[in-house]
Amino acid sequence: MERKLRIGIIGTGGIAHAHMAAYKQFDDVEIVGGADIVPGKAKAFFEKWDLPNAQAFESAEELIKNVEMDGVTICTYNTTHAECAIMALEAGLHVQCEKPMSFTLQEAVDMVKAAKKANKILTIGFQPRYSYMRQKVDEIIRSGTIGKVYYIQSGGGRRRGIPGGTFIEGDKAGFGCLGDIGCYSIDECLHAVGYPKPLTVSAVATDYFGKNPKYWPEPEKFNVDDFSVAFIRLEGDITFVFKQAWAMHADSLGDTLWLGTEGGIKIINSFDYANKPSRVMLFTDVNGMQVDSYILPSHPFDAYSSPQKVDVFAAKVRDFCDAIKEGRPAPIPGEEIIYNQAIIDGIYRSAKLKREVEIEIPEF
């Protein structure tokens, strides 16, 4: 019988349950241990998931020292991602780290250096990349159909969506909506164009909703951003306008958009379009005529079956496991996500300093 892949989980809070739900689907993977700094939390986690043989610890150090593993999934606070990842990599373990990659840019660089030195996988948890429609949009843009992309904007945001818990505590989360959902927007926008290097950032971040008891029950505990907007210059003469919100008086901050010299793609974020067959539009010129069209289908299907949605979270976890087993590179490599982290870091610094900042990425 083929030996099962042995995986540990560092941090057994909310998001760890989503990872466990995915791992439990795989017959060739065994969760052998976990750690959480809250006494008894890891033990209770494994009891909930009916894993009596998984060993529970109260520190990542103990887990790594005492349990034989092939890799770990890191689900700790944002501000501890780097230290846990580096510790695991230096111990010779493959790492899947939840988003955002880290708190500071330097931490992200240090994580990549550790992965390179250990010759181990460091993959970052951006599961939306496994969405069928997301992949098709990426393919269209990369095919050159819309020409040279010169302008990108993110959209979306939440009408009301402050998550609470440690998400609103700066010492643990580092940043608020910027790190929670903003990193997803950045990845969606820039992965499609090959992650050009960011050069400068001018940003504003506010906390009007989190600090107001009318909208949040514990304003005294809220010390992160609930809204941020930025103007980012990228290599290749590309302009990126970033917007994200946990709460606002609007249904959307606008549509996600890529403008190219030969066409454009828009992902419609307004609630008005929720029941349409596709939210993705392509704008082109054909024989001198302007053509605006929906891109279909939204999911793979054939004439004899209904459209099947992909479980993107399970796909992310499966890809990590397969990369270990097959000796493949990291599915979502830290070397690429450093640019995502550099933008988050730049937005954070610019908002604090109230001026434009340059982005300087250390060698890695």
C-alpha cells in the first residue's frame, strides 16, 4: 500500500476547519498532528474531526520536533505566518501558508529565502485561482486578445462584512480588509498579467465603520482598516487602481476591469447582475464595429449534465498535496506572491505616512 502523505496543521482556529474539511476528502493524506497556542484548542479540534490518533501540541516547535511529517498547513494569525513558515521550512517540511503571505514585505522575502535554501515547497493560499471562470479570464488576457494591458482596477467590497474576532486586532491580523480580502483582489487583478513589479503606491486607509458603535459592537477593540484605496504604478506602464471595503454605503466599489489596446474585460460586481448567466464581459472591435459580449459558460458542462461548480478550496489543498507527491514546484509560489505582499506593504506604509511611497523589494 502506498504510504500516505503526513500533514500537520499549525493554528486550529476558523480557517483550519476549511483545510481539514478538504484533507478529509483525500484517502492518500493523513493528518498526524497539530498545534495551537490556546491550551486545549488543538486537542478539541482533532476531537471534533474524529482524529483520535493526531497529536496535539501548544506550540509549532513541539509539533515539528515530535511528529514525523511531510508538510504543514499554516493557519495562524497573519503576524505569525512568517515565523511558523520559516521554522517548518528549516525543519525540512513543505509549507502551505494561508493568505496574506505575511505582515511585512521583509517577512515574505525571508520566507522565500528559507524555502529556496531548504529546497521545499512554499505555496500561498489563494484558492480563487482554481475557479474555472477565473482561469478562463486569465487565459483570454494572456492570449493577447485584448492587446497590451495598460489599466487595471479592482472592484467588489462588502456592504457589511466586518469578520470580527482576531481579524480586527492589529497585533494579530496586522491589517484589516486589506489583508483579509484585499490580497485576493490584488491576486485576481495581477496574476492575469503575470504579476508586473510594483513601483510606487499612494494610498488611503480608514476605519470609520469599525470605530463606530452604530456599525460595530466593540469599537474600542477595532484597530485595523475597514476600507482602503490606492493608486499603484507597475512596470510596463501599467496603472492599477485598488479598492476594497469591509463595510460601506454602496452595493459595490465598482467592477473589476482590465483595459487593453485591443479590448477590455470586465467582471461585473453589482448585485443587479447576480442572476445573469455570466458576470464577465468582453469588449472588442470587429470589422469596425464595437462589440460588447458576455463570456460563457460560467462553469464546465456538456449537453448531458448540469454545470458543475469546482470546490476551489479543496482544489487548492489537493494541488499542494500532489505537488509534494510528484516533486512539482509550489502551485502558488511565494516568489510570485512577494509582489502581492509588496503592494499590501506599500499601501499600509503610504496610508500611515499619508504620502506616496516607493516599493523596494529586497533580493530573494
